[in-house]
Amino acid sequence: MAPATITALPLRPPAHQVSPRAVRWWQLRDLISVLVLLAPQIVLGIVFGTGWLVVTAIVTAVAGLAYVLLVPPLLFRIHRWEITDDAVYTLSGWLVREWRIAPISRVQTVDTEHGPLQQLLGLASVTVTTASAKGPVKIRGLDATDAAELARTLTETTQATPGDAT
């Protein structure tokens, strides 16, 4: 029996960045989260008239605003993706970086997702499901047109690739 051929995978960051509009999407998404945290503090502060709730609301607002302004541009610089004939590559995360490589022969499904904020900004996410116990590979913050083309290309590539995707 002949040994299996091992394809050398590139040891470089994936080549493509997400859409620049992803920064605005992340900022809006995070701002909504900050407002959800801030609203009860403000309401309870008004109802009970306690000074410490005002302090916590100010701290929440300042920390939340700093996060909304600083983290999304950092995410944009870090998040990368690429597909080749052999694999789907993603690099994501700002505090904990995750580099995922999914061989094309293991791809089971390719899905696109357009949440409300993504639709507003013309963005989409592509989810590549594999047989991995780690879960799917997700590429978030793509231009909607690019996401549709990526899904089409991945589907065609996986159909043309021999393997059982298990």
C-alpha cells in the first residue's frame, strides 16, 4: 500500500481581509451590547436614586465606549481568510487568536448568513461546516457579494474534490 500524499499547507497568515464595513458592524453590535448593560443601571438609578448606580453607569459607559472605539479596528487588522484548492484558512481573535484550517475534502456544508445589522451594511458571514469536533469555520464581515461568490466557489471546489467529508 502506497503512503498517503501529504499536501504542504502554507505557514503564513491567510491573504484576504474582511470588508472595511465590518468595523462599523462590530461597533454597532458592541454599542448595542453596551446599551443593554447601561439601561438597567440608569433605570434603577432613577427609580431608587442611589449614587453608586450612577458611578457604575459612568464606568460602564466609559469602558463600553473605549471598547467600541478601539477593538473593532483591531479586529479588522487581524481577521483574515483564504481558500485554496486544498483548504479553507481563517485567522481571527484579538485577545486569543485562532487559526483554523479546514481541508476542502472535509467540507460538508457552506452557508451564508445576513443578520439585520449585516443587511443594513451590505455584509454577510460564511460558515463552512466540516467533520471537525471543533465546529465550523466562520468568516464574518464579508461584503455580501463576496460572501455569495465565496460560497459558490467553495461549493464547486468541494464537489470537485474527492473525499468523503467525514
